[in-house]
Amino acid sequence: MIKKTSLLLGLIFCLVSTIAISQTPSSTQIKKVEKLLESVHFDQLMEQQIDAIVEAMAGEPSLASHAKEFRTFFIDIMDKENLKKEMMQAYLNSFTEEEIDEMIKFNQSPLGQKILKKMPELTKQISLSMQKNMTKNQDKIRDYFVKVAANEAAKQ
């Protein structure tokens, strides 16, 4: 009985060890994800995102004079290096090495580069459209949340 238990425990240990090892990305996989982030101009995208946040905040007349402070603040709290590590891990968890290779190839193609170049402007246009829609429907939104709050209050 002890031999069977030891053998079973040994097999479980080997299985768990194999799973743990297989989930550790290889240096090749890490380099490919780094190349993928380079192909999407990750650092430039981060700068553009910070610029967009600062621009939106500085659009408020009372905050416009603080744009440089906002930029410094958001650069500090965005922690680009940590975000980059988290993004790399997300890609490693979500895509196979072959899929990452295909994404790199596409991103380096003329169409991929055009999409990457246009994406910030498209995102901005979509955000503005969403903002207009929210403003246009603010009464409906307010009424909806008043109704939800009333329903919750009635439950208590």
C-alpha cells in the first residue's frame, strides 16, 4: 500500500512539475512578444495615451494651466515598464508562438502599419462619438439610474 501511495504521489509531483515548467515562457517566446510590442510601437502608444488623457483634462478651462503637471503625474502613475511586463504576460497567456509570429508579420506589413498609424485617431473619433451619445442621452441615463436606485431601496 505504501509503495502504491508513493508511486501515486511521485506521478502527481511529476505531473505538477511538468505543468509548471510548461507554463514558464521560453526566452524565444519572450523575445517574440517583445518584438510584437515593438511592432505595435508600444512606447509610442503609451505616450499617445498619456497625451490624450492630458489633452482631455486640459480641455477644461480651469485645468488648462496644469497640463505639464498632469503629464508628469500620469507618466509616473502609468508605470510603463510594469504595464509592458503585464501586457507581455497577457500575450504569452493568450496566444501561441505561431500566432504571435503571425501578428508580428501582419503588424510589419504596409496594411498593419497603416492600421497602427490610424488607430489613435480612430480611437479618438470613437471616444468623441461615445461622449456625444452619452451627453445626448444623459437624461435617459439619469432616469435609468434613479429607477435602479429606487428599486434597490424598495428591496431593503
